[in-house]
Amino acid sequence: MNTTPAPRIAIIGAGPGGLTCARILQRHGVTAAVYDRDAGPAARDQGGTLDLHADNGQIALREAGLLEEFFRLARPEGQEMRQMDPDGTILFHHVPGQDERFKPEIDRGRLRDLLLDSLQPGTVRWGHTLRTVGGPAEGPRRLHFAGGATIEADLVIGADGAWSEVRRAVSPATPRYSGVSFLEAWFHDVTTRHPDIAELVGQGSAAAADGDRGLFAQRNGGDHIRAYIIQRVPADWITAGGLTPQATDGIRALLLERYRDWSPRLRRLITDNDGPYVDRPIFALPVPHVWEHDPTVTLLGDAAHLMPPLGVGVNLAMLDACELALAIARHDTVGEAVRAYEKTMLPRSTETARLLDGAADGLLSTEPPDFATADDH
Ligand SMILES: Cc1cc2nc3c(=O)[nH]c(=O)nc-3n(C[C@H](O)[C@H](O)[C@H](O)COP(=O)(O)OP(=O)(O)OC[C@H]3O[C@@H](n4cnc5c(N)ncnc54)[C@H](O)[C@@H]3O)c2cc1C
């Protein structure tokens, strides 16, 4: 960057996308501040495990100078995968080879810590919930946060996820319900407390589906397993059933009825969980999602292209972040950098979004997943 004075860059969202962007900018001597609504790095459970792919997420980590550290923390054995039918018969079982590193798993919290620890102190301003982006398109932009704080920025990067506030500055699009809903269930200390489930899931994941219902369980670090009970239901299926998300016993009884024909072993993923279920209806942005170039506002990750969770979201978010940061470092103005970034990012994400449009339904398919027949990496 040759511009003087240096542009004021505000990244909204300290998820994997926003943090990767800040890290790569800093490696190139570009200052950026990250604003997140969380009160602090440990304010909430970060969710389950993520697989970072060699052809996108890992490229970003290499540019961030964190790839070797990632491999030290990651779980390559997590690439193990079993596909079963509802009576528990194994249809497909992939056991990763010794050196298989195409998509190792890492807990989301560990990935966030890896990225956070790599940033200059004070980069992330916690407790900042963005309300609106004001100011003219030619800049400077004025960011309004809950509680009344405002700041000025020459470039606003929306890395604020599915329900992005930044997105509203460039696009009227909002996510739509996919028709498929996840219910998350947690299992702790599985070796001693849930040995049968630990064996069912192995070191990676186990999935089963009957066309209308599915179960998907994944090993996380720290002897945890997370399971997703996947159903084709209205987004409000819990309240429509006269229940609340906290009504664990009532939800469990409803699920046991719905999964009554499934094997008792698989049904333990519904009955034996620790603590309440977490309701996660699956939303996606309309396809294609594009917007008129704006030299002072851009989007990355889920804010730009929320898709069904089929293993690409975090990878695309990190690749977007990498390419945007490199573009900023290499161009004279942030406007030129944004234009160059969007020229690649928008067609790429549109192509993937088209492939995954409606694919949440595929999670319920009785057909073996594509990766069961694809060449092993
Ligand atoms: C159940 C489930 C399982 C998934 N599994 C996988 C998987 O295995 N592999 C994969 O690649 N992807 C997976 N995904 C998708 C993946 O989680 C997302 O694509 C990824 O997290 C997107 O990263 P991001 O940085 O764009 O946004 P996020 O991770 O959503 O981060 C957004 C950040 O912005 C902050 N924020 C939001 N609004 C504001 C605001 N107004 N002001 C300030 N801060 C704000 C949030 O606190 C958050 O820290 C899964 C998704 C779900 C729902």
C-alpha cells in the first residue's frame, strides 16, 4: 500500500473470516481493527469441529503463517467417516491414510484461539455490536454500535456472519430457511460416560439418513462428541409442537416417536446427550448473491454467501479473507483492492452456492454421499 495516510480499516466480526483477514493484513504491515459483539473471546461456546481443506482453508492459513501450527493442533484422524443406514448397518467406511492431510479437523474454539493469539494485542475490540453503516459510498463510512459508540472507517469489511448488519449497506438480500433443521446434542467424556457412542462415531464422524430424517455425529477434541439430528421440518417445529427449545424431555419424546424405526444404537444419539438440545434451523442466502461494487464496503464469508453447512463455509470464509487482505496489501487504494477481490470472489462463491443450492436436503438422502465414491485425497 502506498497511500498516505493509511486507510482506516474496520473488520466487523471476529469469526474465522474476520480474524484471518486481520492476521494477513498485519503480516503485510496494514493496520486493521476487528469489532465483535461478543463480550470476550470466551463469551460463548464456539460450536463444533471444522475441517480445513488443502485447496482453500489451508491456503489462507499458509498466508497467515499458521499452517504448521494448525497441523500441530489438528486431528487428521478426524477424517474417518462412516455412513450407515437407519438400522445401523455400515454402508461406507473411510479410514484416513497415515499421511492424509487433505481436510484435518480442528475444534472451532481452537482455530479461533490460534488466530486470536497471532494478532497484535488490542486488535479485537470486544463488546461492539454493529447496528448500522452510515456515511457516503465514497467514504468515510460511519459505524454505529449498540450503546451509542461511533467510529469512522475508510473501508468496512463485513465478516459478521449469516445475519450480517454490514450486508445491508450493499444488498437487500436476507437468508431464507432451507427447509432443513439441525438440532445439536452434546456428549462429554465419551470414553468413560458414552463408550457405545464413542465406538459408533470412531475418531471422525458417523451419518445415517432415511430420506426424511438424518443423524450426523462428529468427534470433537477433549473427548467430546456433537451430534446433529437433521429433519425436514418447518423452522418453528419446536414451538409449533407446543414446546420450547429448553423442553428437553418433551423434544426427546417427540424425536423418539419420529425415529421410532431406527436402531436402538443410533437412537442413543437422541436420548443420551448431556444438557439441552441446541436448535439450529439452516438458512442460506439466495443464489446468486451479488451487489454493486462499493469502494468502501465489502463482505466476506457467510455475510457474502451463506450456504447450507456441507463443509465449505469456513473454508470459503478464510479464502475470501486471504484474498481480500492480499488485494489490500497490493493495491494503491482500498477501492481498487475491493474491486479486484470481488472480481474473483463473487463468481467463485456463486459457482459453489449454485452447487449447494437446495443441497441441505441431500443430508437426508439415503444415497451414499459424493465423497464416498470420489477419489480419496
Ligand atoms: C451446524 C453447523 C455446522 C457447520 N459445520 C461446518 C464445517 O464442518 N465446515 C465448514 O467449512 N463450515 C461449517 N459450517 C459453516 C461455518 O460455520 C461458517 O461458514 C463460518 O463460520 C463462516 O465464518 P465467518 O467468519 O464468515 O462468520 P462467523 O463464523 O459466523 O463469524 C461472525 C462473527 O461476527 C460476529 N458478529 C455478528 N454480528 C455482529 C454485529 N452486528 N456486530 C459485531 N459482530 C458481529 C459474531 O459474534 C461472530 O464472531 C457449519 C455451520 C453450522 C450452522
